[in-house]
Amino acid sequence: MTTALAGPGPLPALRALGGRTVVVKVGGNAMGDGSLLRTFAQDVVRIREAGVRVAVVHGGGPQISAQLDLVGIEARFVGGLRVTTPEVLDVARMVLAGKVQRDLVGLLNEHGPYAVGLTGEDAHTLTAVRRYAEVDGEIVDIGLVGEVTEVNTAAVDVLLDHGHIPVVSSLGRGTDGQIYNVNADAAAGALAAALDAEALVVLTDVPGLYADWPRRERVLDRLTAAELEAMLPVLGGGMVPKMESCLRAVRAGVRSARVLDGRAPHALLRALTAGPGGAGTTVLPG
């Protein structure tokens, strides 16, 4: 059953994106707020109904950690990456594809037969190899954590061509059949690049990229790929994979990549209707 959408009315600014592809990454922190997630789903549907081809990649870190705690497995991180044993991977697959993705698909489909869930495992959408962490110059084994090496867009293309909204869980498959836990930021950037997307939007829990990290006094409104590459070595925390994802996307031909605070209502609509500098940090090719 189709329901009426709340929030902002039709947005003429979206018409310029008609027929083009946008990849949106939504993090696990936003997924834990029911009202915020509902607003996000409404915005995604509104964008789709404006004629934009939109694909969503989601994370679920907090939800995975909560489930690990319930089953008595310690959540450990090295170099900002989750140490993923086979037991942790089983929990991650269950939470991402069986809970987080299902919740988001359900909210999107309250407005029509739009969303279809899949993981990077399906149709070999995301091929990954084992990734290692680097701590103080030393390489550390962190288990079944994957780095995307290849993207097969066939299944996603079919869904987009038929007006659907693919909702992709950040899991990948090795050429040997091994399944890997993949960082959702990296997965979104790789998918955006492979789809030749017009834009990548990364919704997170900070206002954007700070100009003088770790000071949080000023957010950069825009920067070029070259400027971002020069800044990467001094960044810290969870911002590194987000900005690496943006850099990979624009270097591969994505016209713009934006990181902004997804905790604000209708952040996604603002990202797509405001020019560079309108919200968060925009990365441009040059």
C-alpha cells in the first residue's frame, strides 16, 4: 500500500538529477534512531519519485556490537577496524542482512514496491580480498575483514533500470568463496565508482571534514581530490574510511562526493539540492 510522504514537498532542484544515479551510504548510528530512519526512507523515496536512480549502502556497527554483547562475544577493534573472527562474521551477516537491511527495506516499501535488499555476496556484487590493519607501522591480522577489489553491477543495474531502490549490505565475497566483513563507506565508494554515479552521499554523525583535525572549530565546505589526498595522513578515527571512499569515487569519475551529518532531518535532501558548501563537505574532482 502506498502512503503519503511527509516533509518537504516536490523539490524542483532534483529534476536536474533525473535519470542519473546517486549512491547513498547510511551508517549504523542513524539506523538505530527509528524516527530518523523513517525520515531518511521518506527522502529516499522522494528522490526516486523525482526520477533519480538511487542505491543505498548501509552499515550496522552499533547493531553488530550489541548482538555480540548479547551472545557473549567481545567486540574488538584494531586500527579502527572490527576484528572479525568466523563467529563475529556469522553475527555480522545475521545483523546486516537479517535485521538492519530488513528494517530499512520495510520502511522504504511503506511508500510503494520500491526497495529490494541484497548483500555484496549476491550475484558477486562485491568481490573482496582479505584486508590487514596497520598499527604503528606493523601489519596486523584482523580476521575476515575484506577490501573491495571488484564490483559487478549487473544485479544493481537491473533493479535500478526497473525503478527499484537497491539496499546493499556491506558484505563481500572472495574469489575462493570466503565471505568478508567490508567497511560500508568503502563499499559505497566502490559501488558509486562502478555505477558511474553522479553523486556519492555519505551520511555520518559529524558535520563534515574538519579543517584542522583534531580541532573541531571549522568544517571545510569543499575541497578537491588533490587537497583531500594531502590531508588523509593527518586524519583520524572513522573519518578516514569515509574520506578515502569519497576520494576513490571522484577519482573514478563520480562528479561529487559529500559527507554530512545524517542526524539532521532531511539531510539527504539538503545534500542533493544544495550546491557545494550548502551542507557538510563536498569533494570535487578538481
